[in-house]
Amino acid sequence: MAQALGSKASLAPNGLGSRSALLVPGTAALQGRRRSVAARAERDSPLEVLRQENELLKRTIGSAESAGVDTPAQLAPGTAFDRNAAAVAEDFWSPAMSVPEGQAYIEQIGLPSPIPDHDGTECLKWDPTLWSHADHFKYRWHVFKSIRGAIDQNEGGLDKFTQGYRYYGLNRGEHEGKQGLWYREWAPGAKAIALIGEFNNWDPKTEHWAVKNDFGVFQLFLPDAPDGTPAIKHRTKVKIRLETAYGEWVERIPAWIKWATQEWNEIQFNGVHYEPPEVGRPGVLEADKSYTFKYPRPPKPRALRIYECHVGMSSQEPKVNSYLEFKEEMLPRIRKLGYNAIQIMAIQEHAYYGSFGYHVTNFFGVSSRCGTPDELKAMIDEAHRLGMVVLMDIVHSHASKNTMDGINMFDGTDAGYFHGGGRGYHWMWDSRCFNYGNWETLRFLLSNARWWVDEYKFDGYRFDGVTSMMYHHHGLQTTFTGNYDEYFGMATDVEAVVYLMLVNQMLHDFFPTSITIGEDVSGMPTFCRPWTEGGVGFDYRLNMAIADKWIEVLSKTDDWGWNMGNIVHTMTNRRYAEPCVGYAESHDQALVGDKTIAFWLMDAAMYDFMGAPGHGPDSPVIDRGIALHKMIRLVTMALGGESYLNFMGNEFGHPEWIDFPRDDTYDTSTGAFVPGNGGSLDKCRRRWDLADAEFLKYKYMNSFDRAMNHLDKAFGFVAAPHSWVSRKDEGDKVLVVERGDLLFVFNFHPTNSYTDYRVGCYKGGGYKVVLSSDEEVFGGWKNVTKDSNVEFQAQQGDFDNRPNSLMVYAPSRTVVVYAPSEFVDSAADSKASGVPGLAVKDVGPYYAF
């Protein structure tokens, strides 16, 4: 196993992926785009692809250096980082990127891949039992090829088709030799459209009326003034006045608007024309100047350790936090914890704050509650400097039903971008459902997915509500049993699935290191197989069953009734060759009406007994809760998927639920009265002071989360191909897990500790404790500690179907991780570069960001 991992590491030094970038002096080059000179090759094995990508990266960096362009030290293969000079552990484990002053990041955009010449059944080689539904795959592939062919034939190719934001909405351009602003809008059901706003005192003149073409597109050109001043100035409000087919006059926000704001004394949002008149210096946020990105995208991680977050509720204070405050306060905290990716919720503008960002009103608009578009760019650039991938929680499964500030009934008709009638209404979410078979809907959504990656340098997406998209029943009042008829029949919305194939092709072709994660609870087969095989094309599926399993275990079973085999089955029950993101809990469990794992474990005792030793009374409820909180998270990380996710604050057992400010309302699906909270922000924040307080026990869970993240940095166990559960003992309540080179021993028994407990292992030789949840720094009792520096010699001979075994001490409610002795330094955390409680020598054998 060590040999296999070592081979992978040698092909990808420092975890480098395929992304390459040139750092070009000056800002004028920002207007240019680079393209790959070679078409993307058909994928072979993952290792072969990795080899090809790294060769490409080395050539790119070599070319840049030959041209006199400096490259960041950590991006250059073979370049050593002086870790001895690290002032703090973060500099040692997560060195920040360095880019010379004045250099800007220029992205290289890939080319669209040719459509493979097969019938769409290539993905069936991973699961031959799917051949029973081969006709469905062939039909799906035919629809996909037909749409791609139509795009190439009628729209000038996928590249042009997916950049609708450069044509629709408000954009700089030229007409009859004059510079000015073009406004274009697809509104086939409208009779007339006029552009209104502060620029014309909300009263359209003759020249402010748009002209409609044969395709239902209205367009209008506003020339600049003789002195070059644009007709609509930066940060001025705009709307459109529209006459419907029924003669009704309505006002709308342009569907492609790039920013929308709400005044403190107004209910409705207004569109805002956002186009700074000047270009700013790279990496410097300046008033009335567009932000220029300075730092390249980080390489694609071998495994994601995702910190799911919400900018608005990230403050310790009861307020709506800003992008800049998140940049200064949260990014260093996340970096210190060892996460390599942030997944940001509620970026697309949403009129109702309490929707958690899932009822989007302006799909191209940055949520204005947290700041400006350029402030968001500065935040993302800083995350890239710190080596973190930035993912966005994108909502293409439905839209807000708002008409005044959304896109519902935009042109006065029930359809437009959506299905008309009942099919266009989601009764559970009280929202509108997109028509993925509509040409302009495809343009709108594909362009939207490209917009955020292109303009804001997001590194990919978590697609929300994908199950709702893929089935006509939206997954409601439906149980998925695994019968293939449930996935490949009349209930499947093939148009939606084909859209997902298209968006995955577009993102992965044009932005090769982009990452897509789909929120699918159904278990759709081929969901995470490449579109080139006929799969849906996602990189990961969220393993949503795990969080439900933990709620079931904690709410319905006492500690003696925990079923080890059932827990392991839920953790590992995923389709072969389709990667998953595992998580013990996400934002869903933190919302009011639900409970986090910490609350399930400790409940009201958290309010009275969380004082550290010497700062309050002890409680067996708290001791149990902290012990199991650590074990639940590490067993999920070890077995739950090929990547891992945590929602902000849950890492330290945040004691309160999330409750967005809201007024009294009614449940749209049941009609039941739902009392509000008076618009309070008190529960819509994160209490970082609790995690930082030395006199409280929250620090123990926070420290353990940091240690297990850094354990993955060092050993890469989350993405390691080798995964083996050698023991699921229902009587002892013990799990023994191998992942990569590491051996995990979990003892979930509430009272029993086991001395001289034999556990099987794959590798021979000596082992030492590299991480123990029983360390004092994690709130433990040091019954098993790295400080003992004991070496456990593996003995040959079959045990639990493993070729070797060793004898260990397994304390109650404790997880101990053993690593080969040569990779362990029991005094590692005594150094300035050390992570408390972690005994990794240097940065471990398979270090990666």
C-alpha cells in the first residue's frame, strides 16, 4: 500500500494538478485570454491522466520561467520551502503563495472536447448490471449529442453559447462607430420594454425603448456622452418597464443584472449597474476600480477537506458579516484548522435572507448584504493566496417565485425560463422549476455556471437540489430502493440530466481543475462518471445518508445498542468508482428545528458544564459527548468518502442552532402557522469566542478537528485507495479500520476498555501512536498517548483476515491512530511548527495541501 501511495505522490509532487497559469506583469493583459494549444486527450487511467497533467504543468512553468516570469515557489515542482523559517504552524503546513508585486493572474481557458463516438454506454463497464437499462443511456446520449450539435451549428460553439453574460444584460460595446452600453433581454411574451433608472429619473425617453427581434430578444444601445461619460454610471440603479401580452405594465430587474441592492427603507430590491470605470492594481482593493486578481488558482487537491460556510452569519456578533470581514477574520481560522477548500453558501442574490440563499432572485448578482462584487473577488483572491480552493453553493434546481425582484413571470407569462403550469411549481419549496429543455434556459444556466468561475475565479460548485432536478417527482414522497427502474424510467427528467452533463462538460473543459459536487440523495448510477463515458459528469456526490444515520443512532439507540456493522455499511455504501464527500453533519443539521451532533450528545448540559478543569463542575454527559463527538467525526472522515466536509462552527460543537431573522409565516406545504423570531440575528452567528476560550471545553473539539485535518495532510488517508475494515465487533463495540498506511482503532463501548487487544493490519514492522483522541489537549485522560513513544511490533500470521497483527490498549470511547514508526515523532507538537496532539514527523510521507 505504501508503494501505491508513494507512486501516486511521485507523479503529483505537492499534490499538483493540471491547472497552469501565467503571472503577467501589468494589468493591461487582463483583457487577453490564453487558450491551450492542444485538444484535450481522451482520458485513460487516473494515474496516466495525472502523469500527463503534471508533464503539461512542468512544461508550462518551464516556459514561463524561460520567459523571465517568476512563479510561486510552492507551484514549482522540486522547489523547497524553508519550513524552518515558519513562524507559526500554519506557515509550516500551509505556506501562503507569494507573487511578485504588480503581477496579475491570467487564466488559460481550455478547449471544448470533441464528442466521443460511442452510443453512451461506455459508463456501463463499471457496472455491467446497468446493461438492462442500456436503451435509456443510449437515448440520453442521443439527446446530449443533439443539443451539443445544435449549439455548435447555431450558436458558434459551446464557448460562445456559455458566455451569454457578455451579450445579455448591460455590456460595453459599439454601434455605428460609437462606444456605449448595450442592453439585451430575452422576453418573448412582452410587447414592449424600456430601460429606466436613476440615469433617466425613472422616466423613459424615446431613446430608452428597446427593439424586439424575431427571437424574442429586446435590445437597446445607449451611446456615451461626447466626453466619454457612459449613459448609465457605475453603481446607479436600473430596472425595466415592461408591457405584458395582456397590456399590463410591470417593473422588473434585468434578468442578467450583476448586482442588486435593497435600501434600508425599501422592501424591493433594485438592479444596479456595476462597472467600475478603472482597473485596479493586482491584489489591491481600491474604490471605483475593478479588482484585479493576483494569485493563481490552487492545484486541485487529491482530497477535499471542505469548510462549508456562510459569509453573512460568520460573525461572532449578531450582525450580517461582510466579505472583507470574512477575509480578515475567517480565512486565517480556516487555514489554521487545516481545511483546503471553502464552500460558500448564499452568494447568488436572494431577497429573503432566511432562505439560506436557496431562493435565488438574481442569478448573476453577488449578494449585496455582504458587500460589493469587488470585495468578494478580494476575498476569493486571498483564499487562493492561502492555498484554499473556493467552491460556491450554486442553485440551478429552482428559483424564487418573486416577480418584482426575481425572474418569475419575467415577461408576464407563466413560463419563460420555467415550465408552465403545475410542472413549473415546486410545492415543497414554494418556488419555480426550470425548463431544462428550453434553449434560452440552457443559455441562461450554462452561462451562469461559467460566470462565477470566469469572473470571480470560483474553483467549482456544490450543485444544490440535484435530486429535485433529475426526477419529475423531485424526490418527494418517494423512496429510492436501488431498483434501476427508479433511475431510468418515465420518472426521470432526461432534459435535466442532459443539462447536468452539459454543465459538467463546460466546466471541466474550459476550467480543467474545476470541481463539481452534486447534492443527490437518490444514488443515481453513473452520477460521478465522466460525461465522456455517458455519465452525468460530477466529481463527487454528497454522501447524505451518513448524517441521517448519525441522527438515527443518537436519537433512537442507547450506547450499548450501537450497531458497528450497520454504521460501517452506511459509511461505505457507495458506488464503485464514483467518489463521495462524506460528512457527519452539515448546515442542515445546524438549522433551527434540527440538532447538531453536539446537541444530540450533550443538549442542555452544554450550558452549565462546559468549563475546563478548574473552571466549573464536571459532567459525565459532557465527557461522553466530547469523546463521541471526536470519534464520530474521525470515523466519518476515515470511511465516509474520498473527501470530507464540515459546516462552520460544528467542528467545536457549537452549542446553539441557526435561526435566521424571520417574521411570522405559514408553511406552504401544510398551511401550518410558523412563528417568527422578531427579526433577530442573535442565533444567526457563530460564537468563535467559545472555541477560543481557554477556560471552556469547546477548545478540545476544535483542537481535535485541527489535528485530524493535518493527519490527512500528512498521510492522505481520505483519498487513499486502500480501505479495509478488519473488525466490526458488536460485543466489544470495536471497529478496526485501515486507510492508506494508517490503522484506526475505535472503541465505542461506553464502559469497557481492552488491554492487550489484538488487531489485524496489512503492513508489518513497527507502529506508533500518531493521534489519540485521549490526549489531554483533546479533553482526554492520556490513557493512550503519543507521549509514551511506545513502538508496537506487528507479528506475522493471519488475524481477522489480515497478514499481520499487533497488541494495543483500547480505552473506552477512544480512537487511536497508529502509523509506521518511521513517520512518527512523539515530540512534534513541542516545536513551533507542531500541531497540538499530533505526532507526525515533519509533514509526513504523503504531504499535500
